[in-house]
Amino acid sequence: ADLSRLLVKPLVTEKASILQSESKYVFAVSTEANKINLKRAIKAIYKVDPLSVNIISVKGKKVRQGKQRGYTKNWRKAIITLKPGQTIQVYEGL
């Protein structure tokens, strides 16, 4: 599998910026991604060594446009913990 396709985008939120001070970075990731592949992808792309990877599945929300009802997509996010002192430049590729 192409490792760069596992990471969809970095999530830039209030909570994510608070976690950055603890060397934790949050990414939206592919639904097929697993912890082992994500660890490899982070190592390859950002040249840093992740200590741990936590994955959260986020359920899609109910939405409507006029009479049409539906759901947004289910998606996953990963919180990547790095060794103290290591950083990822998140704002580069946005």
C-alpha cells in the first residue's frame, strides 16, 4: 500500500493545538489504515519516530439539504505521540 495515502490531512483544531504541546499530533487517516502502517508512514514522510499511535473511528453526522436526508462519511483520526523534543511541521502542506 502507498503509505502517503494513509494520512489524509493533519487536523488543525483547538484540541489538536493543545495536544501539540505534549508532542501529540492529530491526523485524519484512511479507513483502511492500521497502527503499524501509520507508524511506518509517519516515519517515512516526516522522518520522526512515533512512540505510539491511537486510532479513533468517528461516525458520520446526520445532515439534510431541504427534504433530502443523509449522513456525512464515517472517518478515522489518529493521535500520534512522538518522543519529547521531536516535532512535525503540520502547517507546511495545507
